[in-house]
Amino acid sequence: MSSLKLTDVRKTYGKLEVIKGVNLEIKSKEFVVFVGPSGCGKSTLLRMIAGLEHITAGDLEIGGQRMNDVDPSKRGIAMVFQSYALYPHMTVRENMGFALRFAGVAKEQIARQVDDAARILALGPLLDRLPKQLSGGQRQRVAIGRAIVRNPQVFLFDEPLSNLDAELRVHMRIEIARLHKELQTTIIYVTHDQVEAMTLADTIVVLRDGIIEQVGAPLDLYDDPANQFVAGFIGSPQMNFLAAVVTEKTAAGTTVALPNHGGVRLTLPVTGGSVGDKVVLGVRAEHFGLPGAGDADLTLNIDVAEHLGSTSYVYANAGGEALVIEREESRHEASSETITVSISSGKAYLFDSKGARLR
Amino acid sequence: MAQARLDRRENITGWVFIAPALILLGLFMIYPIVWSLWMSFQVGKGMNLSFGGFANILRLTKDPVFLRALGNTFTFFIFQVPIMIVLALLFAVALNDSTLKFRGFFRTAIFLPCATSLIAYSTVFKSMFAIDGVVNQTLMQLHLIGEPISWLGDPFWAKVLIIMAITWRWTGYNMIFYLAALQNIDRSIYEAARIDGVPAWARFRYLTIPMLKPVILFTTVISTIGTLQLFDEVANFTAGTGGPSDSTLTLSLYIYNLTFKFMPSFGYSATVSWVIVVLVGILSFLQFLIARDRRTS
């Protein structure tokens, strides 16, 4: 159970900078998820914390101690890999106890610790099997067990559920959440799946191109994204982005026109932006209302409608701009050719042409 | 009925397709093998052969040259194979390290010997290890030895030279198998071990070696077969004599001499050939037995 601090951490390979100055504080017992598209540097950052990658510049502190040049095994961390990284020729019991043999732990003590971890993860009946005799989910549990046995201060998870099928992924997600509650340790978890991030994290760190885009609680990121990238990345289906132009600035806020929707106007309680600016209006799929219920109405041509029972997703467009609309208990959209929806200015976001949020 | 006829025709077509290969294999491999087994029970010189039962096997037990050759072959096998396997493994692990500079050069350099011409390398080795050769001169200048070693004249050093030569030639060949196997091991297994505080020696001993076990077994069996059939180096270094005084004579060289150099005794040399077959069989079986995975058995 330990806190972590990253100060202007950088990583370069030759001339290529992949981590471009990361500042982050992680509190003790916190469940932090690094999320971002592939190539954003989230795994590299995790491997730098683990000590598998050298830190080019900046400081890494774990529990108040600088760890940049400390051997991975002495950082008080344990890591779970995407590929499980189990030792293929050892039984589950040997896999979990292997590291302790070199830490000078007595045999009986190893057996006890392995049994404890096995109980937490319900691995008891599998202890004498080889990894190849286990399913993917079981292997991942063994990998987690191997980490638990070492009683680390910080757990690192590198996309642990990516190799599992959808059903098992949901199951293991719940298992990991339960584990965090039970063990009360600091966890840093890397994923490209924003649903995993939303469901597991106390704090989400959104990364893009080696920099942190936003840090915050899952729902804070959802409700109050710092920029267009975070707005688009967090939430499923993705937030809709509509081209807009600032037409007027008043005491009530900023008025924008939507050129793809016949120039319909909408005033948002936002002070940023100046008249004539090309901006982007962001609206989440579930925030479209019934006609006349909001501040502006849009009429769209329906492309496809997906009815999932309780929820329907309507894919529609206007002027070549594709939008997705979420509807509750409404199943008739496929039969009609157009749909009229409303936007409420209080539930819309405005971004400038560079993607920064206008507030 | 029609189906049965069709099946038969398909069968015949199949056999016709593989017939050329089968006939050639039968003629040039299976027939000679069976014939050599029959020959091994024949006694007599040249073409003057007659059935002798177990006479040749009895002769083996009383033939000091054969026993000498058998002993030499075993000496080569016992020292050379383990040295080469361990060296190949160490080279492979070292060359698998992605931080090593000039990896490609070292890999090629270590692999190249097995692709060089036997005659060329034998000639170079002979000149290097001559009394006034570069090896003796270097060792003398380093004051490691007082007087030159007679590499080809001393029974002990002649064996050492042969072992060095075949090790030099075949280590790279075995290393390639290990390198290929090492590159198939998931890197995160080693990373997990590093994070878990498993020291480097233990990663080699408890992770690398067990994971390479099938390849180690394969190369050991192949090398065993190769060493039991050792002929080339001995024949070239000693001008076919296995000297000095039979101290490097191997079974294969003895077979060659029995057949083509002495008054030919085809029957007896066939018997010695079958000794090699039986030895390879026994040793391979033992190696499989030792390497067997106790857990799955």
C-alpha cells in the first residue's frame, strides 16, 4: 500500500519521444486506470514504473522514495501481463511460489502464502495443474495469484483482459474490482477499453501521444471532459461532434449556428470563443431529446436503427454529418425515413478548432 | 460395388504416385540395410564369404583394435557432446540478448564453421596445430607451455585436438536450434521473473533450460549420432590411420579400414557397423528416458 509520484517523466528512443513529460500523483490504495488508444504510451509508462524500461528523464517515487534506478524486484511492485507470462513447465503452485524461493522464504511459509492466494482466487482445485491445462480466465487468475503471493505495495496490470473473450472479460473485471476491495492495495491498470476504465477506476488517466489529456474520476471525465479527445474517447457510443460557427456573443453566452442543419442556432452558457470562429458542438447520444423539448431541433435522415430491447441506437445523418442517437423504449424509427430530435444547451459541449474545451 | 471399384482405383493411383520414391528408397536404402545385416553374419576375406553365425560377434570381443576404437569413440562422445551442448547453449543465450552489439556478425561467425569445406578447415587446423604452428608459438610466447605440444603425435593431445575441431565445427550449428527456440519464448516470462526478483542464474537454470528441454534433447541425440559416426576429422588429421598408435581411431574409421584398406572383410565390417546402430539406439533411448517429463508420464 503505497503512493506513487511521477514528476516530468520522459522516455525517448533515439530521437523519438514517446512519453513527453508526465506529472501524476497516485494516492495509496487508489485504483488508477491508464487509458488511451494504441500507441499512446500507456504501456510504456507502466513498464517504466515497473522498471522494465529505463526512465530517460524525470523522477519516479514509490512510497516517497526515488525509484528510477532501483531494480524492478526491489520496487515493491508486482505485475500481471497481457500474455499471463506463466512459466509453462511449472504447476500453478510452483508458478505462484517460484519467486519466493529466491527471497529466502521458508518452504512452509511459501506453501501457506500460495494457499492463501489460491483461496482468494478460488484456485485451490487447480494448484497441481500445468498452465496448458487451464483456460484463459484461469491462467489470468494464476497470474494475479502469482502477484498477490509477493504481497506487493503496488499492483501493475498491463491489459490483463485483452486475451479473453467478451463474457469472461466481464467476469474477470468484476473479479478484479472485488480483489481491489479485499486487498486494499494501490493498483495501476492499463487498458485501451474505456468500459474497463469506467467500471474499475477510482481515477482515470487519459493518455494520448505520450501526454496526459485529463485525470479524474470516471464520471467527472464523462460529465466534464477537458477537450474533444477525452469527450470522444470516454463514453459509448462515442459523443457526436457537429460542425458549428460562433455567430453572436451575449450575456447569456455564446450563440452558434449549425451549417449542416440549415443554420439552426443555439446559445450555450459558455464565455469562450469569438464571433466567426469555427467550433465543434459535442452532444452525447443519450442527450438528444424529443422535438421541441430542447433549445434547437434537428431533422435527420435515418441510415440504420439498432433495437437492443431497452435501448435503441439510431444512426442518422444531415449534410453528410453522421450522428448516433440513443432512444429508450422506442422501436419504430426504422420505419420512418427522418427523425427530429432536440438539443439542450445545458447538455452540450463546445470545443474550439484545436479541440480544447470552451467554457 | 461401384464405390469399391472406385476406391481400388484411387488406391492404385496413389501407389503409382509414390512408387518411384519407394523403389529408389527400397533399392538404395532398405535393401542395403537388410543386406548388411545378412553380411554381418558372413565370415571370410574378399568375395570368399561363408555363413559364420555369431563368429563375427565373438571376434569383436577379442579384437583389441575394435575395443580400442570403441573406447576412443566413447571418449569423444562423453567429452565432446556435453562440452558442445553447453557452449552452444551459452552462445545462444548471449546472442539472444537484444542489447548486444554486432549480434548478426557474431551469429554468422559462430555458425560459419559448419558451412565451411571439410578439407579446407582440416588443412588449416593441421597447419595451426603443427609443432611449429601458430598455436604452439602463441602458447609459448604467453609462457603457458615450456616446449611445443605435439598435437598430432601425442595420444592424449591428438584426442584433445579432435574434440576441439569437431566442437569448433558443430557448436554454431546447435546454437541455431537454441536461438530459434529462445526467440519463441514469450519475453514477458523473463520480465515477470525479473520483477519477481528471480536472479539471472536462476532464470537460466529454472526457466531457460526447462523451456528448451525438447530442443536440448533433439540436439543431444543428433550430436550423439554424429559423434558415434565420427570419421571426417580423424581421417583427415591422421591421414586415415587413426594414429598415433590407434589413439584416435573411431568405429567409422575402423569400418572404412576393414573394408577398403586392409584385406577386405565385408562381413566383419558390417558387424562393426551394426554395433554403431545398436549404440545409437541404446543411447538415444537412454536420453529420451532421462528427458522424459515425469509429470505427464
